[in-house]
Amino acid sequence: MRSVIAFYRARPVIGLVVFAIGLAIAVATVMLQDGDGVILPIAFTAFMGILVGSVLAIGQRRKQREP
């Protein structure tokens, strides 16, 4: 989890892009639902942000280890 936070702190523009895409997905999901609520799309967006950040952080860590 620390690597995800460190990744987004080092690259704030990517963090903003991921947040904007996630927010757009959440809003689109809410608009297409039948009024079930907004919590599930926001939770999904947060989970996807953590997942994307983890994958990118792992990829960056592997690149730094290679000579």
C-alpha cells in the first residue's frame, strides 16, 4: 500500500487522471442505475485506483531493479 501512495505522490498528474476516470465511471454508473445509490460505484472506483496504482508501482519497482 505504501508503494501505491508513493507512486501517486511522485506522479500527481497520473493520480489526477486516474481519479478523473474513476469519477467519470462512478457518475456514469449512477446515471445508468435505477437509484440503487452511489456508494457501490465510489467503492469500485477506489478499488480500481488502488489496483491500477499497485500494478504501476510494481512495474516501476521492477524497472528500477534492472541494470
